[in-house]
Amino acid sequence: MAAYSGSESVGGRALRLAVVGLFAAMIALAGLRSLPPLDRDEARFAQATAQMLESGDYIAIRFQDDERNKKPAGIHWLQAACVALFSDVEKREIWAFRLPSMLGAILAAVFTYLAGARLYGPQTGFLAALLLAAAPVFAGEATIAKTDAMLLACVCAAQAAFIHVFARWNDDEDAGLAWPLVFWAALGAGVLIKGPIAPLVVLLTGAAFFWRARDVGWIVALKPLMGVIILVLMIAPWAAAVGAATEGRFYSEALGGDMLGKIGSAQESHAGPPGYHLLLLPVLLWPAAALIAPGFIQALATRRAWPSWFLLSWIAPAWIVFELTATKLPHYTLPLYPAIAILAARAASLGAGARRPIVRRVGAGLYALTGLAAAGAAVALPALFGADGAEGPAALFALLIAGAALLGALTFWSGRCYEGGLVAALAGLLLAWAALTAVLPKLERLEISPRLSAALDDDDLHPLKDGAPPVALAGYAEPSAVFLLGTQTVLTDGAGAFEHLAATGGAAVVEKREEAAFLAAAAHSGATPRGLATIDGLNYSNGRETTLVVWRLSSR
């Protein structure tokens, strides 16, 4: 079976691309402004970007005084540009830092459409892009100021270019320059965003694909000499600069400590057994849950056709690597989800699920159960962690999610798989807005740092908003607090917090575990500190109940 060779009108393609881009943007907008800075990765990325803007050093990445030699600087450059254009670094508006993730999400959906449409036609490409964009993991990463949404865009762009180049070569057509240029530029951007992950996925795809298409002609069509020049021009200046700025520490820490460390041992308690990512797949790619199994069955049945073999090559080798890696986080397999979405959409377009009633009905049941569980969580989370009255809007959204999930499940059950996919995509959009606007932003007990920032501002003690001296934090060192309170925030213990308070006359924030040492230091000096505000909550990063007290000296 060859790739799709039917004609698609320019107007039809433009309309579909516009709908796909708008749909992905609607997903990304759900939590752009509503969610506070999230611990811990997002706040670390955003704070490092803020320090770039404050210091003018766009090479060495730092979190306060510590070098952050884990990821390249690409995402920080994009975030810095967005903050400089649309906000101000002193305002610490997290939405501005999130704009590159929103852009990455839109590009990922667009390139998924272009890949799916070239393989199987515009109908398949359109549904695949909507299924991917509506996935909960996609919505989450599109909303968070870190690397993964933009990494996804780079992988999708490279793989879409790979598909277009091979299809033209396979049809004895000239591959041209545009798609090879996209391929190599996407790989270079991927390296600057998250190091070797994008090249790893593409290289594993190419190696497995070569097993099927053992001809160097398509490799030549990718114009590797031009690719080497592009990669060198894109990567070498930064690589040389960061090596010199950190005296080589970036490479030893990023490659040895971060990348290889994650392979050999679980970092930061992020462990999981083999099969971890497979178990999460129906949840994280929820809109396609009923179509995943039919999609793989269809692909395996047509594996001799290069489009199916390409998608299996995109998924299987890298998936095995991620499953065998000791450190596991749910979003690690996100660069493989576009291929799964295309397989799912292909099965829906062919009605493959309708021909296998048992598989279809099991998938429909799995889809319904996942949706009902999400609806239940929308009610339970505000009841457990929200302020009074937070349950009302969440309950309304929960009813809508449950209804949409049941409608989608019934549509899949009846064999109308393509229509079911469209309903599921709309349900995913609804879930994203429910979670990111009506549920998560209302979990007041989890929002310790934003409430602390507001309490300091109420007493005119906020370093960024009120021009007050830097704050000392004792026993609470979450990156979100540093981001919201400023780079000069002092992380110390109880005694150190009092010393800072006495020296600056500003504020000290002391967690209850450090309160005795703080008060002992105050008593020893003869000073009398006064508590201004108390913030209670659950620190979701470590699962601990946390109580913070804002102190200042009574004599001030």
C-alpha cells in the first residue's frame, strides 16, 4: 500500500490547518493564565529564564547562584523573548513564560495533520491532530513553561518532513529543498530545546525503517550534507559558548548526571516498572483510548506497506527505550503519541474498529471508565483541597464530562468510530477547560507560594511589587516561591532567617519545623518578632502538610 496520493485542494488544506491550529490553541489557552506557577520543574525553568533577563547572560543557565546544567538554553531563549515582548520580568507573569509551550502545541498539532494527511489522507490527518491535541498529557504540557510541548513540535516537524521526503522519493519525484530543510532545522531546534531526545526518536525511527526500505536513496533525498551544515550552524555556537562559560561542567553534568543518570537509576523518586508507560497510555491519550488497539491491529496487518511500517518504527523502538529507562515520568513518551494518534485515526477512518466488535466494545468501555474517573476527580479534588464553594462549578463540569464520555462511548460501541473520535476530541477539550480553569486553579490548599506572595504584598513586604528587601525562607524552598518573590530570596534555616530579618528589616517566612530555632535566635538577641500572616496547606511536591508564618520585627 502506498501513501495517500489523492488531491487535496489548497482551500481545503488551509481550512483544516486553521481548524487544527485553533483547536490546539483553545486547549493551550485553558490554563495559560488560570494556573499559578507549578512546582517544581516549571518554576525552575521560569526562574532560570527570569535570571537570564535580569543578568543579560543568555548562555549559562542558573537557578539563583547554582548552575543548572541539565538542558540546553533553547527554551529559555524563547521564554525570554516572549516575556520581553509581552510582559516584564519583574511582574513574574507566568503566562508569558508559557507562550512557547502554547506555540509548540499548535505546531505539533499542525505537523501531525501534515504527517497523517500525507500518509493516509486529510480525513485521517485531521482526526489524528484533534485526538492528539485533546489528549490530557498534551493539554498539560501545552500549559506548562518547560520544554516538552516545543520538543513535541520539533519531533512532529522532523517526522512529517521525513514522511514527505520519503513519499516523494518512493514516487520517483524530486524531494526538493523545503522538506529536507524542515527536517534538519527541526532536529537542530530539538537539540537546542532538549538535547538528544529529538535526534534519538528520529534516529531510532530511521534505523527501524531502514529494515523495511533498505535503500540509501531516500537517505540521500534527505540531503545529509546540507543537514550537517545546518546542525553545525545551529548548535555549534551555543555548544562552544556554554562549554567555555561553565568550563565544561555543562556537558559532564547534562550528559553524565542528568541523561545517563536517568537511564541507570530513578531520579527524584520517579521510578516505575516496565509497562509503566503502556498502562498510562489510555489515560494520557484518552480521546483515542477506544481506537488505540484497532489502530495497532490495523497497522500490524498492513505492516508491509511503508506508511504502517513507518509509524510502527516511530513508536516501537523509542517506546522500548523509555520503558527500560529507570527514571519514568508520564510525559516521556509524548513524542510518540502523534504516531499513535495517526494509527487510531486511520482505524477510525477505515471503520477497522467496527469490524472487530469485541475490541471495539472493550475500547469503548475503557474510554467510558476513564472519562467517568476524570469526572469523579473533578468533584473530589475541590472537596479535598479547595476553598469553600469550589465544588459547585467543578460539579457542573463533572456532569458535562461524564455526559460527553458516555456519548463518546456509545458512539464507539455502535461502530461509528470516526464520529466517536470527533466526539472524544470535543470531550477532551471540555476536560482540559474543566481541569485547568474550574478544578486545579481552585485547589487553594495546594497553592502555598501564590498565597504567600499575596500575603507579603498585602503587608507591603513584597520584594518585587513593593520594593521591600529580599525575603528569607526557612524550611520552605520551593522554586515557585523563589520565582514569585525574586531571585534574591534567601533560602536558609530558622536561625538564618532571624539573622536576615534583623539585618534587613524586611520579612522572614518560617515553616513550623524551623519556628523553634527562629524564635530561639530572636530571644537570644532580645528582639521581639511579630507574626503577620499564616499560610496553611499541602505541599504537593513532597506530600507534606505545611504551615508558614510571615514574621517581621515589632520595632519596625
